[in-house]
Amino acid sequence: MSRPILPAVMVGNDFVLPRPQLRVATPLPAPILAPANIPVQAVAHQEFIPVSVTAQGESLQSLFGRLLDALHRYSLYVFIVLGLLVAISGTKVALVYWTAHVHSQPVAIFNAQPVTNTDFSKTVSRSGLQTALKKITNQPVTLTVSGQNVTVPAATISSWLQITPSANRLHDTISIKPDVITSSLGSLENQFVKAPVNQVTLTEDGVARTVVAGQDGVALADQTGLKQQIGAAALPLLGGSGLNFTTSTQPQAFAVVGPEAFDKLIVADVTTMQTYFFQNGQLVNQFPSSDGAPATPTPLGEFHIYAKYVSQDMKGYNPNGTKYFQPHVNWVNYFDGGDAVHGVYWHPLSWFGAHNSSHGCVGLSDDNAEWVYNWAPIGTTVITHA
């Protein structure tokens, strides 16, 4: 008697129903002999074919069960293997994407010192370096200050550049130096800057007088805009197509001051022929003087002592063209060109405060000039007024 075949759906649902136990195969029953009047082939057809089908079904059922049993028993390993396969596949896809999208892009290589901001540099071949430099330095570059134009010389533009050779000596990198541009343009701007002349008021003999008239100066306007222009100038400058920087100035008002505005101050009144000496706003001395003659007047304004000599020979020309020579002039303090506060030994004391006869200098007696020489260092302010 043959065993019944379990339905496939029951075997397949291995995680719900218990698995069938493996059984030892039972020998097939002995074949039944066919009656004499039935052909042997027919009997074989009826008995052996069904037996063969039953055995085949049993074999497939056992194989499928073993497979499911193995999957159930080793499910953790199966999941690990599947996870590794997924990870490997993802890595392969990522490598393909990176190769296609990254390595296909061009990469700029600087062989020597790398430039941190490529907007401020360009790389040229060694053979084309001089041509590139000529194009950059010969382009028209101007600075416009409140509507007034200044042309930037080629030598100045050249000082804005830095050349860095490559390691293989086949290429050179031309870099812009923004700090040098700022310094250069600042020097050009200073041509338009003028310091104000403060109005100086003094009280002489109880009378307040303006000894120096005030004049407004010229100052640079806000420099933020110019700095922004310099920061954006690299590409146009390297391109050689020309460039213009613009900035502006603004008036700077003068101040009204007195002697207290100066550490030491010398004031020569060429009308009254009196010279005053102030220290920290206080009058410390006053001497009569002999100043410039009408034909050779003393220059008026605000000056500073720039050179000093204990004794010096002086020479020059008189208004009529003749030469003069004065040896051993003592206690000389130059404040404007050839004009100085110095001693005059060739006139009597009564001459000072009564006659203006010099070639523009402020003449004092030798004793008074010596006091000035020792009291006033280089840089002392000298104001002359009428």
C-alpha cells in the first residue's frame, strides 16, 4: 500500500505547519500477476506507471522541504549575504557615478605655489609670458579723482604683478597684488589732498589780530568704494582691456586756533617789526626785528624751521642785479628756501624795529638770534604776517 502524497501548499508553508518527518522508504508490494487472458503490457501499464508517478512526487516534495529547512535554519546568514550583495552593488553604482561626474570635469593645476584665490591669477605658457605681461602693463589704466584723470604709468602697473614659475618651468602664474595696487593709487590720490591752513589769532599789545588767514583743505572721501573697485579689478586687469578707478574728495574746513595750538611758535609781524615767541600758548619772549625790504619782502604764511647753522657765509643778488656777500652770519634758522631767522651783526641795535632792509630774512641782533637758535628746534612753526 503506497503512502499518500501531502498537498504542495502544506509543505510550502513551512513556517506555519510542522514539517513532515522523514520516513524510511517501504518496499513496493509484489506485482500482481495478470490473468492469462490480459496482455502483460496492459498490466504493466496499470501497475508500474502509477507507482513511478507516486515516487517522483515524493522525491520533489522531500527536496523542496529540505531547501526550506536549510533556509529556515540558516536565515541569519542568508540575510548577511544578501546585505553584502546590496552594499557591493551600491558601492559599484557610486563609483560609476563619481567617475562619470567628477573625473570628467577639468581641474586647474598650479605647479608652484598654489594661489588661494584664482580670480587674482592666470597661468600662461613660458613662451607666452612676455606677450601676456606686455598686454597687461600697456593697457590704459586711469584714476579719476573728483572728475580729474590721472594716467597710471606702465611701470606702476608692472609693480602690481607677481610672476611665479611652475615646477616644470613650462608655465608661469601671473598674480595680482591688491595691497600694492591700494598703495599705488593712494600715492596718486595724495596729489589732490591739501591740508587746511588754520586761522591763527594772536593778541598783540592788547589787540586781537588774525595773523594767519584760514584756508579750507581737501581731503579724500570715503575710501570703501575704491577698495571694492580694487578687489574687483583682478580679472579686467589680467585681461588687458583697460581699467578705470574712480574716487572723490571733499573739503576739509580750517580751524581757528591761538598760540596754544603749538608747542613752540615764532610769529614775525613785518609791519610792526616785532617777533613774538610762544611756548604752550604763553608768550615767553619778544624781540624787535628787521625784515624784508619792500623790493625783497619776507614771504608771508606758515612755515617750519628745516635747517640750522651756528655760522654761515651768505651770498646772493640785490634787486639791481649786483651780487652781495656777507661772511660769518651767526645763529641761522632756515624756514623757507633761503629765508631764515638769523643774527645781523652789521647793524646797530637801534636799527631793529625801525627799518626793514633784509633780502627776506627776519633779522635779529646776534644776542637775540642766539637765544632763538638754542630755544627753537627743527620743526618749530614760524608764522610771518603783515
